[in-house]
Amino acid sequence: MRIGDKHYESIWLDKDDDNAVNIIDQNKLPFKFEIISLRTVGDVFNAIRNMTLRGAPLIGVAAAYGMYLACLEITAYTKSREHLRNAAKYLKSARPTAVNLEWSVNRQMQQLAQYCRRDRLVKVALRTAHDIAGEEKDKCRKIGKAGLEIIEKLSKIKKGGTVNILTHCNAGWLACVDYGTATAPVYLAHDKGISVHVWVDETRPRNQGARLTAWELENHGVPCTLITDNAGGYLMQKGEVDIVITGSDRTALNGDTANKAGTYLKALAARDNNIPFYAALPTSSIDIGIKNGINEIPVEERDEKEVLYVEGLYNDEIVYARICPENTRASNYGFDITPAELITGLITEKGICRAGEDDIRKLLSEKKD
């Protein structure tokens, strides 16, 4: 996607240094645009853990490149099998909710299992990481095409009037490799000349909507308005929202979907106001090993400091300010689970399906280009 006049993806191998994987430091956006290089497994772990990079698809791709860096760390004195197993376990522990992390590391380990020589391991790991990155980018493009059909229908119903889309958190290209999931249909619709406008939830406590989604959309020229998290229901009551599209960090086989905390409340408001609610996700975010998302999807509890303090720009420096009494304690669940019955449909690279086990199994079994 565009930043100014230049195209960027959210992660890439340094063209001048095969030992470096470059990412955009999302903790600095939108105040500062900085590119940092990851050179070790520890670098990748820390980038995922401290949310220098985030978003289920991007976490998976980063972990795949992390396994490539793990192969580079092998020396003549390293027990390669043990080293790779340790690296895989370490990376998987970085964050618990996004299933893409475990999925991509397992795929790397399966590909590497038949090799022992360092040169072969490095070559295969790099190829696999490139493959995963390319596939995720292509999936997002196809998610965009599938979701575009919904926006086109809404535009026709409104006789060319602006389609108002509400999002929560950041499920844009920064959270993926390119295009995004929830934003992909928006970008494609905008580029096609369809009038769209996005209501951007600020998404407390880390404000990924305000800091990332708004920044993305503005760079691409998509009209958007930042709103407080709790204003969405009122906008729906006023008829100012035509559709809600969110992302997904993990979707269970029954269609229950984990996304940033607050998503469930948007789904309830959408149902009460007869507004379609869609979750956009690559099939790599569907966990067929979990049959009931509400009971089984692990929900990350993050540091209470994210709630106790607000982060912002002051005198050209990113600073923290406390927003509550000194002895206040906070709870910080990073995600919530939206029940399948509140979801109109799942927008995937294979098309759109209902959020239910039978439909999901059928979707996953289909072979499509």
C-alpha cells in the first residue's frame, strides 16, 4: 500500500543484507515512520511480544522469517535439530491468541524436518518464509475482491451514495503484508471509484484504530472519521453505518471469532440495528482444532500499564501520561470472542461463508485458484 508516493509492505527481506528482515515500527506510528531490522530469533520474538509488529497474518509471516533467522544462527557447533525446536517453541510463546503464529512455525518445521545441512536449512526456510508472505498477501487481495461485492451491492442500494463502513482496531495492511483483511474491500472499492467512508474506532487502550487504521486510510486517500469506541452503537441507531467489517485473530470451527476487545459489543449493536456484521480473515486464521471459540480460544491478558497510561506525542517525543489515580489497578484483556450467531458471514480468500461448522468445513475443502 501507499505511504506518500511509495509502495510499502509491512515486512520484507533487506535487499542488501540477507541477514536482516525489515519491518515498520508500528509502535512509533503515526508520529514517526521508522524501519527497523530484525536479525535474530530474539529480535522477532521481541517485535511480536511488544507489538512493534502486530496483526495475526503479519505475526505469522514474521515468525516464518524468525525460523529463517534461526537457521542462520546454526554453526558447526550447533545441534541444528535442538536449536530449531527451541526456536520454534520460543516464537510460539510470544503471543497466545493469533493462531497464525503457531501455524506458520509448524509449517516451517515440517519443511525443515528432512534436512540437516545448514545451507539447505537456510535455503528452505527462506523459500518457505517468502512463500508464506506471498500467500498471505494474495489471500488479502482475494479477501478484498470477495468483500468488494458486498460493498458494490450496498452502493447500488444507496444509488451511488456513500457506503459507511465501521471498523474496530487495525485489520489493515500493517497487520498483514499488504491490502489488509477488513480494509482490503475498502481499498478495492475506493480504487474502483465507489464512494466509501470509514468510521474508525479509536480502539483503546493501544489506539490502533486512531494510530494505524486512520493513518493507513489517509495515506491511501480513503475518507475516514475517527470515533470513540463507544460511539459506534449511536451511529448505528442514527442510520450512519451500513456495514461493520472487522478482522479476526482466531476463528473457531463453529464460527466464534476472536478479535480486539470491544468487537463483541459492536456485533451486539449491529444485530440490534439490523446492520450486517462481517469478519474478514484468511483461512490460515481458522483453527479447526477449536470447536467452541468462547470456551476454548485463549484470550491474552496484557500489561495493565496499557490501561493506566495513555501514549501520545508531546514536543515531538512519544510520551506516557497516567489517566487514573496512582493506586488504581486495571484489567487488560486484549481480545474478546464474538459468537457465531452474531456474525453475518466470514469473508475469506475462498469466498464468503456463514459462520458455522458445516459451512466452514465446506469452504476449507474447496479448491480454488
